Amino acid sequence: MPETFSPLGLLLDVDGPIASPDTRTISTPSIITDLITLAGANVPIGFITGRSAEFISEQVVTPLVAAGLPQEMRMYGVCEKGAVWFPITAAGMGEVVVDSSVALPEAVAGRIRDLVATDYADTMFFDETKLAMVSVEQRTDVSRAAYHLAQASFEAAAYAIMVEHGLGVRFGELVSPDADGAVPFRIDTTIISTDIESVDLDKDHAAERALAFFAEGGTLPRVWRSVGDSRSDYKMADHLFAAGFDVAHVDVRPADGILDRPYPVIVEGDLIHDEAGAAFLAFWVQKLGLGEVVPA
């Protein structure tokens, strides 16, 4: 049987363009149906996220499977910015692989878990679903302003813990090398969380892993779009551009500053977050002729 041509490839951040940063769920129904439609048209779809495999299973894969994923497709998840990965099929998630070499030492993770429980439990929680990195997330019953105030204090305390344990760590302009002069970890701030992670984890490395998986299933499309809400999400498009693909990046939170890049950066008018993500997916469903024809 001849290979079916893939007209487009997608690398999608989850929080923001797919899942609402407020509800932490896919709250726009068209996102589900359009992802299924695109997957059925042989569009490779990679979810490139800092989220855990458990979160993606519950909030992304489960609703997709329930709505009816196609039997033949290329869909993949790379979680924790490259530390965890798995295929996605019509039956659900495949085998989850974890790169334990990039994990934070358990003693330090335990100190940070205790710090949250004793001093910050009123505004945030320790994400127990992460398998390699450490993430502390805003409670959904707390205002963004209250969380951000507490977040700054928490991050300073977490940095102090890591320095106390002799870990090389970068936090903004602060840098504390380990005994060998290395800085293998960083503290990364997002609008709803703080990620404490290996410097070897990032969206470009995660994108590379997804492309390698897609290549195993057939020829890669020349046209790719990456979609995200943070400045680090541009790294997905950076990798695609460096690899020679026709790429543009869709920024669903451009108010944080559109980066200067050698490829096009797209915004969805005044729409942001998952509303912008929904508009983007709907555009490509129509562009590829996959939408329902509305009678005149």
C-alpha cells in the first residue's frame, strides 16, 4: 500500500494552547474534534509539554480516546520537557519511558515537597505525578496575583535549598555552580507553576525526540507548525527550522513578548490561550479541506 502523504505536522504545547490555564482541562470541545480530524488526515501530532504523563493521560489522551481517535495515525507525547515519552494510539497511551538520569535527587525533592507543605500549601501544591523533574503548581482556587506573590518567595527558598545541598543551579540572574563548577539544574518560572529541572530538558530536545518517532512511521511533512504560550515554546520551532523544515510558530500569549526569529511568528488576532489554540486548529481543518461543507 502506498504511503499516505502528510500535508502538515504539529508540535503542540499543552497548557495554554490546548488545555485552559485556568481549568487545566480541554474546555473547548472543538479542540478535541479538530485534533481527531487532523490525526485522521495523517497529520503527525506531538504534545510537547512540561506536564506529567499522568496529566496528559487524564486531561488529553482520555478525552481523545473517548471521542474516537483513528486507528491509523501518528501521535506522540513528550512530557517533562523531554524526560518522559510515549506513543498514543486509538486505545490510549503506550509504554511510558522515563530518563531517570535527569531527575532531581530525591533528598532535594523531598525538602522542596516539605517546604510547600509547611509554608506554601495555601497557594500551591507539589505535583506528585512528575517522574523526573520537580513542579510546584498554583492551586486553582487561588488568584493568579496571590499565587505570583507567593511564587517569588517560594522560588527563592527552593534556590537556597539547592545551594545548601551543593547542586549547581541557575535561577534567573543567580548562578551557583556545584563542586565541579557545573550548573546542571535550573529553576524555571511559568504563569501557573515553578519547574525545577535539568538543563538538558527543553522543548527543542523534546521536539527532536518526537520527530524521530514520527519518522519511524513514514515520511515527515515539510510544513510544520509549533504552538505554545511561553518563550521557551519557540524552541520547538527553532529545532524544526534548524532541521530545514518550512516552519512557523504560533504564539498564543504574545503579550509576554514576541521573539525575533528567522521564521514567521503567528498570532490569532486578539485571542489568547486555548481560544487561540482552537482557532488555529479550526483554520487548518478548513485549509486542508477536512471541515464540514456548509450548504449555501
